[in-house]
Amino acid sequence: MSTTIAPLIEAPQLEGWDHIVSGKVRELYVPAGVEPSAAEEVLVVATDRISAYDHSLQPGIPDKGRLLTGISLFWFEQLADIVPHHVISGTDVPESVAGRAVRCRGLEMVALECIARGHLTGSGLADYRAGGSVGGHVLPSGLVEASRLEPAIFTPSTKAEAGEHDENITVAQARELLGEELTDQLERLTLAVFERARRIADEQGIILADTKLEFGHSRVDGTLMLGDEVLTPDSSRFWSVDSYTTGRTPPSLDKQFVRDWLTSPASGWSKGSALAPPELPAEVVAQTRSRYVEAYERLTGQSF
């Protein structure tokens, strides 16, 4: 891939495609003239925007969209024998968004965030400290920050509306929402994906601590497919093996670096503030990009 370019922040106009949705990071298009709810194909374009704590932050991270796209395409290929995925092509896309766009099958997304945890950290650690369990899984006493969970556990969360917060729920609650058969299928696939990815990452000296997956049903034949992004630094926690120790949060190769800065005294901001977060300093932007590049290169084995 080429060297750093100016961040792509806004949704570009693309010939032959109608723009329909702006997400926190991605722009979604359907073929021109096609009703969005019936589209059997969509174009997903990853921008360089970055978000944290339900806020879109400024400025963007140069090359982030291309890095996320490249990492996702790598993983979709690695996981194709476990679960079908929504990718049609990562190359046959409009030239102006090449490298950051993917043509995908249209899916009816499942209303659940499918989280796999292989280490105890983040909201999972908070739930454990509050009640000794995570996602309905009762865990042994005495676990600390970054403790390894063996086997990994499935801990779903709700998908919140814009401006709201996702809520961790138990597997039993997920069964009430989606039914036992679908929930069990999601749990099985989520953990199978996680274990495959954990092994591949470990071979590169990277610990996959946890990840969030999304699934949907094909609008063509109803097949359950892996969608959205997969195993990127936006949706996962990656730690280097050589800096890992229990009892503290290891340095990350993911978005946690930005979250940590936002909640540090240096930012002058707190999660509960009614004010918008401050602009990211140039040093934070550069270090965030560096971490994403390192994750890309170590996981995929390709230079950026």
C-alpha cells in the first residue's frame, strides 16, 4: 500500500451508487435506484473517522479506513471455512475509494453484538468485579485485569440506537430476544471464529484479548453470514505477547490507546461530561496510526 494520505472523512459521491447511511466510521451505498431495504448488494466504504464513548472524534486517523479494510479482508479469507461472509469483492470497487471499499452481500443484520472474550478486561472486568460473572458465565474468584479465560466465553450485548449505549446481557437474555436456536448458532460461530483468530494472532506474537462480531442473514437465501468488519483494531483488543502481564492493562495495538488518552488527565475530559471531547493532539493521532499499522503488518504479514 502507498504512504500516508490525507484522511477521508466525508462520504464521496460515487457514480452508479446511492449513498444511504453514514455510520460512525463507514459509509454505506446501494446500487443506484435500488430500494435500500431490498438491496442484494451494498458498497461499504471505510473512512478515517474514529469514535470513542459514542463520540466522533476529530481529526481522523490518516489511512485508518484502508487499514481496517485490509485487515478485515485478511480475516474474512482466513475464516471462510468456518462461516460464510458477506464479501463479494474488495477490488472491483470505484477507483476513488479503492483500498477502503468492499462490495458486499446485502444482509438483514442480527440485533445482537456477538462478543468473545479470551482475557478479562474492559466492561467484562467491570461486570466480573461487580458480580463475579460475565454474560451469565460465573468465573473463578481471584481473577484480575488481563487474566486469560480458558476457554473463551461468549458475552453478547444489545445493539443500541444512535446516541445510546450498548448493554451487556447474559446468554439467557439473548435466547429470550432471538430464540434458542439462533443464539446457540451465534455462540458456536463466534467462539469458533475467535479460537481460529486467537491461534493465528498468537503465531505473530499478538494476543487477541477480545473481539466483537456481527452477523446477518442473506437477503437472497437467508444464509447466516459474518458481516460488518472483523477482527480489526476498532472491534478488537490486541496486545503484544512480549508486553503482556496480568494485573495491569497491556499496551494495545488498537483503539484502546485513544480511549485511554480521552480518560486521562491530559485530555481534560471525562466520559460523563456534557461537553464534546477535545480534538486529538497530533502526537495521539500519529501514535494511533502507528499502532494500527503495526497490527496490520504483523497480522497480515504485508507491508503498509
